[in-house]
Amino acid sequence: MATGFTRPASGRGVTLLLVGATVGLGNIWRFPWLVGEYGGGAFLLLYLLCLAGLGLPLMIAELVIGERAGVAAPRGLGRLAIREGHSPAWGAIGVASVAAGVVLLPVYGIVGGWSLAYIFRAAGGSFEGLDALAAARLFRALVHDGEALLGWYTLFIGAAVLVAGRDVRYGIEVAARWFVPLLAVLLGALVAVQWDSPGLPAALAFLFVPDWGAVTVEAVLAALGHAFFTLSLGAGVMIAFGAYCRGGVIVPAVATVVMDTLFAVLAGLAVLPALFNGGLSASGGAGLAFQTLPVVFGGMSGGDYLGVLFFAALSLAAWTSTCALMEPAVAWLSASPRRDRPMAAAMVGVVVWILGLVPLLTLGMPGRWQLPVAGGMGLFDALNRGVAVVVLPLVGLGVALYAGWVLSPESVRIALRRGAAAPVWRFLVRFVAPAALVVIGVEASGLRVG
């Protein structure tokens, strides 16, 4: 049994935890611009293949480790290795995963703070009559306002700490039980209000009719990377939640991947019609949410309401993922008899808040405190890119190697509960997932001096 909290109320509660952890910024912020950048339906099919070959097998690997260890990542992986007669040094993977998650949390907090701020900007009519230059100025005004940024960031992290500090059954599970359906309703409302618009048929055709001419090496790499990042892999989340899986991990893993994909498609159907109605390209890049969509909403009838719905959905998705991303560190710290969960969550929150201060407050400074790597990227971009495309894939590679080559067949059999699935999973996690993770790390890092 996982130390530091009680087990979720049901198997469905475990699945809700996993869905709440995976449905986040990747679905609502990242997927729409990726599918727009890399060919619509062709990218969607590539992404589904990458989920089957990389995302799902690696997610099952992390859940298997958590299920067999019974405790959070840092303690669990080392204990499991010792119990099966292997070196305790394998526990370093668990430590690295939790550390990576903590370092990544400020990115979620900063983007979540932006999303909260934009809810009020949309409600206050700030999007009305915006053109591209005005939208860029609106975003720059927020980024240069250090006091406002700090306030939104603190509010967002504080709200996540309040949930993470409660027992998992009454904290994260309750949040997921209420807010995952609410997120679906918000996205569904965005689709519904555009149902009769000419942009919806165009969006359906774009998403579900593949343009194979748009398939490039870059598209394949983007699909691989998104299949890994969208499932919150490499950050200890699935290992922590795997400790609650006592009826096998296959069903909750498959259900989570299906739900995560449905949310991504729903987000695409919420965003793309608005872009097509405004005559804008779907390949808006990472600035799609905060610079392109405000222009679209500002030129639509009822666009203020659509803006509020979209940024509320984005804030909610970022918040549920942030709560889940805190869980491995909170579970680890609260295992000590000297610390309860509220104290552990407060400690994690303070560390995360402090880690985010420098990249947050230097966003609007001249030169953005550019670093002498990666073409002089700013501290915020370096934090995001360094953890997401270097550290997390390295942790994922360690998990794949341990689960595929070191973990005993008996542990795999007990955790999977389905003998027929084990050989396929073992092949994928031994050979396909490590190769894909090496490709992601090498091609996506872009960290070179100069």
C-alpha cells in the first residue's frame, strides 16, 4: 500500500486520477497547434501509432513499477530492485523522475497563471477588435507586468497545493471527479457554439482526412514527442499512481490513453473552427493560445464568451495536471512520520514557487536573460525545453530499460493480469520505446553551444 495516503475509493477512481494527470496543457495548448503545423489528419494518425508504440507501453511500464513497489517513485524503485535481487542504484531513476517533475512544475504554474489572467481579459472585453500586433502587445503587457505575473503564478501554485495536501481520496480524486467532466463540458460548449459555422466542416475535414504529402521527418518526431509528453511520463506520476492499481494496470492504462486522445481531438475541434472562421492558419505555433486565438475571438460575435470558455478550460487542464505532478514529491515527503501531507505539500509548493521566480520575473526583461546555449533562449524557455526534451526522455529511457530487462517476469505477470499482453508489451518496452526515446532526446533537444 502506498505510504502517506489512502487508496482511491474504486478502480474507476484510479482511472480518474490517471486521466486528470494526463489531460492538461499538452491536449489543449500543444495538440491543436501541432496538428495544425504537421498536416491535420496525417499527424493524428502518426500520433495514434506513436501512442501505441511508445506512449502506452511506457505508461504501462511505470504503472507496473508502481504497482509492484507499492510506494512513490524514489523509495519504491530502489526497494523493488533490492527485493528482486538487483542493485539499489536503480532507485536513482525514481529520484530523477521526482526531481524532473518538481523542476517542470514552475512551467505549468507560469502558463496556468497566464491562462487565469486571460480569463479576465476575455471577460473584460480586451479581445474586441484585436489584430495580430495588438494581440502581441496585449501578451507583452502581461509578461512585462512582474507584479501581476507573480500574483497569478502564486494563486495558481497555491490552489494546487491545497489539493495536493489532502489525502488522495479526498483531494486529487475529488478534483478529478469534478473537474475532468467540467473540462469536457467546457470544450464541448466551445464546439457547440460553432456548430453551424463554416469553420466546423473545414476543421472536421482537416482533422480526419489525412494529407500524406504533409508527412515529414519533423512530423514523425513531433508525434513521437507528443505521445510521450501528453501522458505525463518520466516525472514519477504514473509510478506514484501505479501503487493504487490492484486489479491490473492494462485496463486503466488503455482507458486513460483513449480518454486523453479524445480530449485532444475535442480540443482540436474547439480551436480549429475558430481559426478557420477567422481565415487564419492552423499552424500558429506555441503562440496560438495567447496571441492568435484572442484575435479570432475578438472578431467573432460572442467572442468574449468563447474566450472565457477557452481560457477557463486551459486553466483547468493545467491545474489538474499540476496537482498530479506534485503527487510523487508529496507522497515521498509525507512518508516520513515527522511530516503529514499538508506539510509535505506546502514544502513542495514553496520549492516550486521559488524555482519559478527567476524565469517568471525575467520574462519581460531586456534580452530575457538569454543563455549562451540553444541560440540564446530565455530562462523560461530553457527550463521548459531542458526538462521536457532532455531530462524526461532520459528518465523514460531508464524506466524502459528497468521494466523491460530487469523487472522479473513474475512481477510483470502479476501486474498485467493478462498473459497474452505481456510478450507484446515486453517487446515494445525493450526495443521500440528505448529507440524512440533516444531519437526524441537527440533530435528535440537542440542544446548546442553558440
